[in-house]
Amino acid sequence: MTVGYPVGTADVNNKAGSLVVTLWTTLEQIKQFKAWLDDAGTTDAFLNGLSGGGANGITGSASSGDVKTLRDSFADLAGAAGLYGVAHGTVTPGGASNYFFNAKHLSGVTFAG
């Protein structure tokens, strides 16, 4: 009897390829979002003035601390010395770095460690 999904060469190859494409695509999206955050029109005042729209129970506007966490998170992920650069071989880390130190605060309880 076979229970669950079968596992064959094609399954392993498809999963491996899918994970790489997902990671690559996500890093590109992070880089693009960082570029939007860095745009002259995306000021702290603009971000502070946005309302939550009720998503995730947030109905008020962002605070200065929220904007700092957002900017710091995407600097870690796609800034000059961020994870994007390390992943693409354009940055050599100078030592141990937790690129998710700030970003984990954006994901709620999902990444508490």
C-alpha cells in the first residue's frame, strides 16, 4: 500500500526547482519593494499617514517606530550589504549577520526565533 504523495525523481526535481525559483522571485520582489521604499515620494510622512484599512486588525496609521522597523527590515534584506547582495555574490559578509533580525517583526509570531 502506498500512502500519501508518491516520491520519484521528477517530484524531487520539480520541488528543488520550484523552491529555487520561489526564492529568486521573492528576493527580486524584496529588492523592488526596497527601491519603492527608497523612492523620494515614499517619505516617512507618507508612510506614517497610511491607514491600516482594517487588515490584520490594524485600523490606525503607522507610527514612526513602525516605519523605522519597515525600513530597517528591507535594508537588511536588500540594502547595500543585505541578503540580496549576499545571495547574488555582490556582497561578502564581514561576519555573522542575522538578515531577519528586523524583518521577523513584520511577520507576527511566524518567525519568533
